[in-house]
Amino acid sequence: MRRALLLFGGIIFLFGCIEGGVLNKDLVYKNKKGNVVFSHVYHVKVKKQHCSYCHPKLFKKKFGIDKFTMQDIWNGKFCGACHNGSRAFDARKQENCSRCHRRNSAEARE
């Protein structure tokens, strides 16, 4: 019985995240050098990554809790765990900056 309740609770949680939560929208990290836009839709639906790939080992589940810098990313932490030129585009290359950083607020959907 307990196992069934835990399974049901997990399904309800995931349904809530997918249907009305953060998985269906872009997350915008405010940054004075250009807001950083992260698309859950792209990473989850297109890349078919499961939540546990990034949470909680790379990012906490609550948006805005993690504080990190480009230096952290270049050192292979947070986004840099994948965006290292091997698994995904290299965050160190200057030509890739605009793939995440948006200068124009109209480009950053919230």
C-alpha cells in the first residue's frame, strides 16, 4: 500500500511539473551581462534527459537557489558538466555566448 501511494504521489508530482510547472517554460537567470535563458522543454523533451540527470547532483530542484559563475561552468560544474565541448557545445568558446546569454529582454521569455 505504501509503495502504491509513493508511486501515485510521484506521478502526480511529475504531471504537475510537466503540465503547469517549469518543464514547459524557459527559466531566466537575471544577469547584467545578458540574461541567461534555460529551456526545460529543449533539455527534457528534445534531448530526452530525465530529471535525475541534473537534479539534485548538478542543480537543486528549486529555481534560483543555485548561485554560480561562468568560472564554475568552465570548471565543469553546473551547466559545464555537459557544456564542455564533448557532450554539448563548449561554454568556453566566445562564439557560443549568445546561445545562453540574451542581451535583449524581448528575447528572454519568462
